[in-house]
Amino acid sequence: MDGFQIQLPNLSAITAVPYNPVADSFADTQFEIIRKYILDFQRNLDQEHDVGLMLTNFGQSIVMQVTDIGYEEPVLMVFRGYVNGQMATLIQHVSQLNFLLTTVSKDPAEPKRTIGFTVTPAGK
């Protein structure tokens, strides 16, 4: 195989952010990812619907009408809203996040809700 050479790229010229699986599992990172998806979903809703989360990890499916999402470092996500018309708060470890964004009908007399995104500093 005389004369056949493979030219490899100069990898030292590439600057990349190193992947840190531990840091990427912290609540602040998950919060930003969830926030992005929910805001995008919310932008596509009509005036008759609000964002709902279908929670599927309680042995049954539960729909939560979300009003606020927050987190507590390092690994807890906090979802507030209504389940079956009752106020509810779900506190969940980031490793257990598994839900379906869906729509819920809203009362036509009520204004459209937007989801609040709050950050709770550690230890508060």
C-alpha cells in the first residue's frame, strides 16, 4: 500500500466543552432543559388550553395543570399546580423525571396562565 495515507484532522485546534455527566445531572441543568421545552410547547397552545404534565410514575397516570416549576440544588425538581382541581406539589429527584407534556382545558372565563419558573437557593 505504498503512497496511501490517511490525513487526520488536527484535533488540538478544536476547543470543546468537556462533558461532565455529574454536573449535567444537577437540578439547574435539568431546569433549563425543561424550561426550554415547556416554553416552546406553551407558545403553540390556543387560548382554550394550558400546559399540563402527565405524570406516569405513581402506578397510574395523573395530569397536573402546572403553575410553577422550580428546583433546589443539587438534585430536586419542584412542580406546583393542580391535580383534579386540588393544589398539588410534586418534589422529584432529577433521575426520576419522566413526564409527558400535554394540554388541559381551561375555564374560558379565566385568563390564560403562563408557567412561572423559580429558583430556590440550596438550603432555603
